[in-house]
Amino acid sequence: MRVLAGILALVTLTACANSGIREKPVAMPAVLPDAAELRVDWMHILGEEQARKAFGQLRPSTDGTIAYVPLASGQVFELDVEGAIKRQTQVSASLSAPLAVDGQHMVAISGEGMALLLDRNYKQLWSFKLNALATEPALMTPERIFIQTIDGRISAIERITGRLLWVFQDAEPNLTLTGTSGPELVRTGSGEAVVMGLANGKVVALSTVDGAVIWEYRIARSSGKTDVSRLVDVDAHVTVIDERLFLTGYQGDLVAIETESGRVLQATGFSSYRAIQTDGQWLFGVNAQSHVVALDPFDLSVRWTASDFEYRQLSELLVQDGLIYVADVEGYLHVLDSQTGQWLTSRQIDWRGSNSDPVAFADGVLLQGYSTRVKLLQLMRP
């Protein structure tokens, strides 16, 4: 399998394929909108630029009071809400995915393909060798840990012992962007399931007990004469609202699926590599041209479109308090009004750029840049 997203190419080709190889990002205007202001509350440079190695940045994880900021060099920094560094730990020689954190444990995934279960003091309880790289955090339940790797494989591991319970892998294409969307839990008519997107354009729901396929749906089919035109990755995480699952695929559709049965309720053309978000009223997504789009969750009709950031390789959206935060590859953080799509303001947080997602933390937004700058920003209105 030719995973073009392998290590350094993972960042580079994903950006090229999803932004269009020949399209240039729209330039930022000389004067940015000033309907609001992004103020930096605190910042840190946590490591040298070389620490990012070939993986790009790894987004922070939080438990509400502590932000866990991993570096590709294998270090993890714990920051409190005031920005103080509470702890700095070398977890492994390298890290390829954000940490998964809950009240008892953490799961770290090394660049060597090892999954590590750690207690809250970073004592290693067990390790499990994966068959490929993982770029998304593990999904943790009280009994099991689920990890999806870039070869389209998902492994279910017993949480207490680190023993492999089952593994699932579907046929993968020769070419993929990243090959992983990350598993999510849903409730189906046959019991609890993990849902994941695959690089072959499918979404599958698997029994958490034994990995049996409960239902599956193909969002897109590979076609075309060039490598890029045949890409059909389902790289976005699923979003579940009131027993409906929303998911997008690159060069595919936005679909609404009934989680209990796997029945498709609605579908519309919407090429994307980012997850659909919601504020409880509307859906929000980023299409392959880096347009931010608001949609009606019942008929998937478009409510508004913001095309101000065309081909700027936008991050996942963060939706909170009537606002949408989104970062771009040049290191800007942008803020939109979620009701109207109005562009309120922007600020460059790292002149070397960013390939990370904004994270809600301490009544603000946490974002990491390529130079390992981590900043907490607050939106200030006039």
C-alpha cells in the first residue's frame, strides 16, 4: 500500500490534495476585520522547531483544568489555566498522535508504532505494538481501548491487560491521504459500536464486543485518471446528534445516517476532510476549497458560506458561544459569527504556520504552531 501520507508526506500531500495542487491560498488582506480582537493571554515556546520532526504538530488534549501538550519529540508538557508549566515528561522517543486522557489513564502512541498505557504519573502500565502508524488519539472506554492506524486497521485492546481482543481491516486503496479518521462510539440496534471512516470511501460500524460489522455505507467511489482524482478518504470524525450520525468524505458526500440501523437519511455532495461540527442548531463544515459552510441538520441545505479563506488549508472547526474558530496553514486563527458567517477578526499566532486544531481551554482557545509556540487566546469584543 502506498500511503502518501507517510510521515513527512502525511502533512504535505494532505494539504496539497485537499487544497488543490495548483490552487494558491487566497492572501490575507492588508487590514484584517476588527469587529473583535483576539488577545493573547499567555504563550510558551515548548521546544525547538526541529522537535516537530516529520509529523507536524500534535493538538493538545485537556481535562478542563490541565492542557496536555505533546511534541513529536516524545515530550509532554502539562499547562494549567494560568499558563504555568506544571510538569514536563519524556514519554517516548517520539509521538505520532495526541494523547488520550481520562480520569485514570493516558494513552500515548509513539512514532515507532507502540501504544502505551500510562497512569496519571506517566508510569507505563503496558505497551502494545501496532502494525502501522496512528495519527489520531485512542478511544478509551472502561473496558477497552480502540486505536485506528493509517493502514485502515482498528485494534480493540483490553484496557486492564493490554491484550488484543480483536482487529478489523477492510480493503485499502493503493493511495490515501492519511488513512485514518479515528473511531467514535455510537449506539445501534445491535448494541454499542465503534464507527470509523476508511480510505476506501466507506464508513463502518463495528461491534465493540467482537468487531463484527453491524452496518456499513460507501460515501464515495474511487474514479478518475490521476492519483489525486482517485482519492476518496473518509478522514473526518463522525458527529452524532440525536441518534443521527453526520460524516463527510473527500470527493464524496455529506451523509446523515441513522445510528441504530445504518439507514441513510440524507446525503448531499460535500467534499471534505474535516469533521462536521454543531452548535445544537446548525451543522458547520469545511469543504475541500476551505470554505466554511453552515447547513440545516434536517435537510442539509446550505444556510451560509464563508469563502474568505479559500485554499488556506483550514483546521477542524471549534464552535462555541456563537462563534467559530478555525486555524490555517499560515498560522492564523480566524473567528466567524456562527449565525451569519461574518468574519469578525483574525490573528497570526505563529509566523512559521500551523497544522494543528484550535482547542477550547480556560475560557479561551489554545493553538499550537509549527515552531512549538502554544498560545491561549481570548476574544474581546468592543
